[in-house]
Amino acid sequence: MIEPLKHPIFKHIMEVVDDMGLEAYVIGGYVRDYYLRRPSTDIDVVVVGSGVAVAEELGKRLSAKVTIFKTYGTAMLRWRDTEVEFVGARRESYTPESRNPQVEPGTLEDDQRRRDFTINALAWSLNKPTFGELVDPFGGLDDLDDCIIRTPCEPDTTFSDDPLRMMRAVRFASQLGFDIDDDTFDGICRQAERINIITKERISVELSKIMASPVPSIGLTLMRTSGLLKYVLPELDRMGGVERRGKHAHKDNFEHTMKVLDNLAKRTDDIWLRWAALFHDIGKPQTKAYDPHHGWTFHQHEAVGSKMIPQLFRRLKLPMNEPMRFVQKMVFLHMRPIVLSEDLVTDSAVRRLLFEAGDDIEKLMMLCEADITSGIDSKVQRYLRNFELVRSKMKDLEERDRVRNFQPPITGEIIMKTYNISPCAVIGEIKEVIKNAILDGVIPNDYDAAYALMEQEAERRGLHK
């Protein structure tokens, strides 16, 4: 018996289906991941007959909970720490306007043919005479050995029937480091526009898995070259290409973004920091301008890009709370450490960076270090040395001035109480002067110095105790 079928649940399934005179097979990811030597807990069982009936009978024998999904004709059985999904083998047919198939009972091979890729159509028998035998009519095991993503049948049919499979193809390529078969990839190119009939929620799930993969650029680049990206993330697609005028040319901002994202992915699994890397230059197409003397410029692209983040997150059905605000902040601030590293590193500039980045300063520095993608090694090393200087200055100022996440010692309530005034614009003006004075190093970050400056500013504005 092969190792993954030693789990006692499979013996119980075998007994039930043999007693019922049915065929049953483990199929899909559980089988695929065994051959890839990856852990897997997704157990899918296909029954030539009623999968729901098998799940119900097994539930009775094991006193296990069974949940039936009538819409999909599937059942989920939970036993101890294990979940198994049962479905009947089926044939599917689609109409062009919908990804919801018309379903009828079918053979095991019908069911394998309707699967998205050959590597997901692998099946092991669960009947006693053939227990554990591999059923692989479409060469999925060979494709696993060759690291190939290929559809079991004609690619245009597979992708037209369910266009989400195109996203799954690039996601598997990104997760596994596989190549997409040429005919399969050509099918994605021809059917790319049909991704528009898929809900944003389902696209977002696949996109997030690409972002979490070891080398995210694989999936995103495949999306761009196949044409999927212009429908899913047109703002990112527009970043590709190089424009020349005379002797001036800018770098390909899509390729640069992919390098930044991969650089970051080597250092962190933080998914939202990866999203920040993906979007850090998203404002460049809108701010691109040409100066005959200085070449191409992208002034204020970080500010424009940060304003785009909420609409991008909303459209992609990503969380609109703290993750969105974090990505927005990273995009807005990503140029600040780079500018610091190019110029004289002043205490004032570092204080302001610490104040604005707060507890996210280390993540911001990680993003900025990933953003150094020059092919000139001496330039990269110079930037990294300067970043170390910025880090050293941050550590020194943080210990001395306690600037990170600081709140000025003088609050609006203190000003109102001292001068017996109601809320008004003057209070905000005084607080701003005190804050800037601390950040610029004019006064220390303590109560007495801030109180003295408050008195000066109040007197200048005609306020009296």
C-alpha cells in the first residue's frame, strides 16, 4: 500500500464502496502533491455513482458529520481531524455566456477529462481488488516529471468552459516553478478576454496565491504575456514597455517591479508588503513626462500611486481596512529612504521618516532595499552602504529622541485649558509648530521645552493665560 493511503479513512471508504458495488478514487491535489513530495490535506474522492450516498453511508458507520451541498452535488465528511469531499463522476457542458456547467453522470475518464490540468487528473483506486493503483489516462505523471502544465483536452475548450482555469495555470506555474505547455499557453492567449466573466473574488484568490508563491514574477509575467493582466490589473499592464526620445529612454517599469517583488519575496512572506512592492510604482504611467534636458521623469508618482490603492483594493476585493492602509503608506513613503540615501542624511529628515513610518519603518526599509535593481554593482553597493548609514542614524535618533510613533507633549486640551479657549484653528497651528520643532531638532522631545514654545507661540498670537 502506498504511504498516503495508510490513513484509516481510506480503508473505511473501500469497505463502503465495495459493499455498495460502486467504484471510488482519490483524485486531484492529494495525489499530485504526493508525487511532488508536498504535504496535502485536501482529500477529494470521486465516485462512479452517487458521491453523496457514499458520504452518507460512511457517516453512519463512523458516526461522523456529513454536510451536503445540493447545488454542487457534493458532500463533505468530517471524521476526527480529517475532511473528505465526495462527488459523483460527471460530464460537463457549458454555454458561452456562463461558467456554470450543465452536469450529467459520467465515467471516471469523463471526470478526469473535465479537470483543469493533467497533473490534477491523477487518481488512485479505492476498491479492494485495485486499491492504490494509479489511473492516469492523460499522462499527468509524465507532465509532473517534465514540470509541465497541460490541459487534458483541447485548451480552448478547457479555458472557454471555465476561464478561471487560465488563472490557475499561471498560479500553478508560479507556485511549482513549472512551464506551461505551448498549446495550453496559446489557448490562454486566445481565450484571455473570457476572464471577464469570472467574479473578482475568485480572481483575487488566484492572484493572492501567485503573490504568495516563491517567485511571484513567474505568474505575473505569464499573465502579462498571455494578455490576462490587461483585464485583471490594467494599471500594472500599462507599466510595461520602454519609450525612447533621442538619447533618453526610461527603464521598463513592469520588469523593474517584477525584480523588486522577487527581491522582496526572497526575504519575507509578508503578503501585504509584497502587495506594496507590486504597487510601489503604480503611479508612474500617470506621472510620466519628458524633459529634453533631463530625460524622462515621474515626479510625485508615489503620491499619485498611494491615492490609487483604495480603488485597486476595492476592485480586487482585497481588505479595505488595515492591510489597505499599510500598502497605501508603503507606496507613499517608498521614495523617502532612497532620497535620504542619495543626499546628506540629516537628523531632521530621519526624524520625519521615523515619525511618518512609525512601527512599519523596518518593512519600509526592506521594501526600499528590494527597490535597488541597478545592473551596475557599484551603484547597488553604494546605495546599500548609504541605507546602512540611514539605519544607523535612525537607531541613534530613536534612542535619543523617542520619535517613532511620538505624540507631541503638548495636546490640544492643554492649550485650551491654559488659555481658556474653545476648539479653533489656532490650537492646530500651535501644535504643528511644536511638532515640527521637535522633528527638526530645534527643541528636545520633552514637556518643558514644548510648553515653553507653546507660550511663545501663544503670546505671538495674542493669547493670554
